[in-house]
Amino acid sequence: MKRIFDIVISAIIITLFLPLGLLIAVILFFTGEGEVFYIQQRIGVDGKPFGLFKFVTMVKNSPNLGACDITIQDDPRVLPFGRILRKTKLNEFPQFINVLLGYMSIVGPRPLVENQFNMIPDNYKKKIIMLKPGITGIGSIVFRNEEKYLHSDVNDSNDFYKNEIVPFKASLECWYHDNSSIFVDTLIVIITAIMVVKPNLNLHNHCFSGLPKHDLFNL
């Protein structure tokens, strides 16, 4: 049932998004560095790597510059048009191709690059790798503005990401593992769509019971 849900929703969204996607591709080609898509190796179900599709939002070789694999607030590596794509989440739309190919689902834990995946505590990792990664999910909703917690001090940001954000986000994904259903998936998709327009609404706190909490995040 979940796979059928993924295929139908992805096919509809890709069809509807195609005209805007072509416009974005043209703008990226002429305003960025001549590239449209960025394919990055992420860790998927059963811990197997796959190539995740995104629209380009950062300068070339950005994983080897600055804060490496994390994006900090006002990150200088982000291209001007890339900021718009990231703010509106339009950079994520090519991932619906990953869904059609079977590497991702509409809803699930966000797929991480290998070094970030290795930061996840083992007790959480065992559950997370059982799930197909998603375009959106409870972790993506709760940490929709993750960059605001990561500032210009690269070392501090990397430590904070590893020691605070990763374990808490992993606990949220484990909550999803334990509560996954078509109803929960549908609700997550609806909340994600609403938060694109109203990003400051904390609807997840009213719609889901038993979510993990963290004293450092007002989420």
C-alpha cells in the first residue's frame, strides 16, 4: 500500500511540477555555475548508499568547503537563487525521481551522507535503517529550519549538530518507526504542505502524541 501511495503521489507531483521545474533548470543553468542537478551519495534502507537528486543550490565542491556536509545559517556557499530554492524547499523536488525509482518514499527519515549517518547512536540506527528514507518526515518537519541552530563558528556548529541535533532527530525518526501508518504518512504530507506556506506553525505538537522532546529546542 505504501509503495502504491508513493508511486501515485510522485507521478502526479512530477507531472504538475514539470513546467516550473523546467523554468528552475533554465534559471540555474544561467545564474549558477552551469549545473542544474546535484547528485549526492546518501545512506538508504538497510544502510545501502544511493544517489539522491536535488536542484543545485550551492557552489561546486561545497562539501569540501566551510562547514562541509552541514549547512549553517547564512552559509556563504549557497548561491543567490539557491537561497530561494532552499527557503521554499523547491530544491527537494527532484527527489520524487528517487521515489519512482524505489530508493525513497514520500514519508520517512531523511537520508544522510555517510559521515552524518555514522553519528547516529547505534540504538537508534538499528530502527532507522529498516525504513526507506523519505522526502519529508517527522524529523524534517520538526527541524524544518535546522540552519538557524548552526551559526558561523564551524567547529561549534559541527559539534552541536553531532551531539544535540543528530541524536534528537534520530529519536524522532524512531518514533515514526514505531507509529508508521498510512494515516500518519498522510498527516505528515499535509503538515509539510502547510508549513511551506506557514513555516512557523508547530502543527506537529498538536497532531502527534508521544513525540520526543528536547530542552534546547523550542519546537
